[in-house]
Amino acid sequence: MTEKRRLTAVKTRIAPVVTGKFITQEGFNPNYVLTDFGKLSRVRILATVVDKFISESGKMASLTLDDGTSTIRAKAFGGMAMFNSIEVGSIVDVIGRVKEYHGEVYLSPETTTVLDVNHELLRELEIRNSHRDLDDKKKIVMDFKNTVQSTDELKRMMRERYAIPEEYTEALLESMPQKNNDYNEKVLALIEKMDKGDGCDYSDLIAASGLAEQIVESAINDLLNEGTCFEPRPGKIKKL
């Protein structure tokens, strides 16, 4: 009998979870969100509770979480006692599965822990270090992806030479082309909408997008490089 191991809860910000592509799998394989940082199925998010809801029937409750990059709901359909000590304004560490229903990506929480503000800085440092490591891996994969005959050969090379898990290489290759196009189109649409005549301010664009700053910056660079947009002056971007 094959032993089933519990997936590690990946520490992440909210933005990659809600902007990634939700993938539904068959059988007992876990569903996941495809992101630039790999496949996210079971996650660990530290955020501030900005709304708390309990249904009249008492059979469903939710917390709306905000970590400064985006918001997501943690929804419980039983075992709601974990929300009892949590109020709006609480800083919580939530471990749960990523799920999707009617187009909404949400968390099915397993545990919720109330923390103090000092943990926010520690978590931010942990995530930054993790992303820095993933960025290094991403560069290695992209440097070699056009030098091999197949994806299987690339995955094997990354695993054997650089100890990069095959799942990460596969997720990166699967996510990048479509993901970049999706982000570019969203950012371009916002530029057009927010431009009052003299261009769109970078900081306003980042705030309105709901995306991580590095994702918006990457989309802006793509739009500038392909000639779709230009900079009328520093800090502004405008569609041609």
C-alpha cells in the first residue's frame, strides 16, 4: 500500500494565490494554483482580518484576509470554533487548502492562530528569502531551457545538476507564457482606464492592480519593450 504524505504548507503572500491559474485534477490528486513560484495547493498565509461573517444558520463562517498584496476569504463549513477568538483587526496565521467555487479562489482552513505584529516582519523576511531562492532557480531553468531537446531532459538536468525539483521546473515552464500574457493584458487595460491624459502613475497602477509589485513591474517592462506603451515622463506610463 502506497503511503500518502501530507503536502507541506507553503508560506506565501495572497496575491499569487488569487491571481494564479486554478488547476482541477482528477481522482485523489490535489487541486492547485499555478503560479510563478510553483504549484500552490496547501498554503500558510499571515494576514489581517478585515471582515468576519457568520451565516444566520450558523453552518458557514468566513474571514476576509488582507496581507497588503491582495485579499482572500477563509471559509469554514464546519469546525467553525477555530474562528471564535478571532475578530476584525486580528493578525492570523492560516494554514489551509486552496479551493475554488464559482470563480472565487478561497482557503479551506485547517488551523488559524492569532499572532502579534512582530510575526509579520519575520514572515515577510521568510517569504522574501524564499522568493530570492526561487528567482535564482528560475534564472537557471530559463538559461538552459533552449539548450535541451525536451522538457523531460531539462527537468532531469535541473534535478541532477542543481537540485531543482522536477515539479518546480514543470510548473515554471507551464505558467510563464500564459501567465505573462494575462498580467500584461490586465495591466494594459488599467493603464488605459486610469490615464487622464498625461499617462498613468506607476504607484497608482500598482495599487489598483491588486498584484504584487514585481509582477506589475515585469508587465510594464514587457509593454515598454514591445512598444505598446511609452513613458511620457519618469514615473508615468501611457499606451501608444
